[in-house]
Amino acid sequence: MIFKIKNDIRPENAEYYDILCVEKIEHSHGISSVSFVIIEELALSSKVVLRFDWKEKYQIDPTDFLWIEETNILFFKS
């Protein structure tokens, strides 16, 4: 599994995504930055794009994720 991360993207420059993650529902008008995480599974030729909307500036790091292959579950900062 490969993680490609893009941080500090302005909300108006946000691109296509499959899943949107937000800090809180009521903050949708106060987004200060956006992060994108592209997760690729080369063996399956599949890709998922996650978009994270941040109220305050935040940098996603690959260590923020935990992949449990046996259960096919991905955790973020859990």
C-alpha cells in the first residue's frame, strides 16, 4: 500500500476525491486548508483519494495511518 500526501492546499483549489473527512460538521464555512491522501494498492490496481478539510493548519503524515491487512481496515490517528 502506497500513501501519497499533499498538504496545505487552498480549499478553492481542491480536486477530485472519493471520501471527505472534516473535523466538525459546523465548520464547513471556515476551512483554512485541505490535505489530500492518495492510497494506492498496486497488487489490486486500485486507488482511493481522501480529502481532509482542516479548521486550522495541519500536516498529514504517513504515520497518521494504520493499515490492518488481515481485517482490511484503515485507521486514521486512532
